[in-house]
Amino acid sequence: MESRQIPGAVLLITKSNQEVYHQAFGHFQNKYGENQQIDRDTLFDIASLTKVVATTPAILFLHATKMLNVQEQVQTYIPEFRFPDVVIEHLLTHASGLPADLNRVDRHRNRDVIKEVLSTNLIYEPGKQVLYSDLGMILLGRIIERVTNQPLHIFIQQTILEPWELFQTKYLLTEEEKRKAAATERDKSSFLQGVVHDEKDVSARSSKRECRLVFHCF
């Protein structure tokens, strides 16, 4: 904070399940341009940590309950996916051959993210190397929805987050919760607060399909 790398943080230290230290520091500029103090109840967008907090546990739950098998082809659940050699495990381990990301566009531009992912070519042979990829995780979200016949955010909330007692980790914040959320990045003349910052998810949300919007209260 002194070097102005971050505007603030919340630090929680526990030992043997007992809280030892819990303190908030700093402030941020909210969407109205006002300085807002960070407190112990501030919500933070955990962004790509959603891959390990939500998406991966959900797929492993479906595998453990035999609703799918990670060795199955992605085409089993997404027939329009064009590459038969790619299996679910490849998506989980970032070894599918898909590139890291889609081309960045303005967050307010209408786009069909799933269609763009499905039209993307592989850039290496599946299983031959590892390249961190958002695209594989987006496909896993679609697989979860098709296997469970539920929206992604509802299945993960009910099956993963609530049983783990992660009651302040959630998708789709209420208006009150949005006001408690730390701002993330500037969008034109103001900062984004309480809404997903990744422009791919904005397009996904417009079709009622959240790919990566998870907030966590420390």
C-alpha cells in the first residue's frame, strides 16, 4: 500500500480454526467517484480464482458422482465442439490446445462468447503442453450446465459453496451487496463496482450465463 501497488486489503489470520487477527486497511474509489473505506465485510471479486473455487470442484463433484467422466470427449456434452481428441481432463489441466483467451473487445459490445470459443482453432496438440486458458474453463461451465440441467451459478451455489459454508462467496450480488464490493477497474469515466470486470462475462451474463462472477467476503 505504501508503494501504491494496491489501494487496500483485508488480512485474516487464523490458528487452529480460531481467529487471531482480522483487520482492514485502505480505501478505494467507488462507482460514484467517492472514496470508500475498506472494512472487514468488503466483498472482493476473486476473478480467475473462480476456476479453483467453483468450476474445478463442480466438475470433480460430477465426476465423483458419476454424472460425467473426465476422460470423456468434450464432444460428448458439446457436440458442436470440433476437436474429438480433447477430453474434459484437458480442459481442467489447461492442456486442450486452446489459446489463452479471445481477442479483447469493448465490454459494452454485443458478442456471443460461446460461439467465439467454439470457432477458435487449437494452437497445439491436446495433451502435449500446458497453456493457461480461459476458453477451456468457459467450456467446462457449459458442460456443467448441460449435465445438471441447471444454470451454472445455481448449481455451484447449491452444490459447492453452501455445503462448504462459503456463504459470502457468491454469484450475482444484490444491490446492497454491490455497494459493499470493492471496485475493480475503470470503465470509461467511473470504476466498476459489484459487477464482473471481465468483458467476456458481461456478454455471458446478457444471455443469463455467468462464467466467472464470484465475490468473496474476507
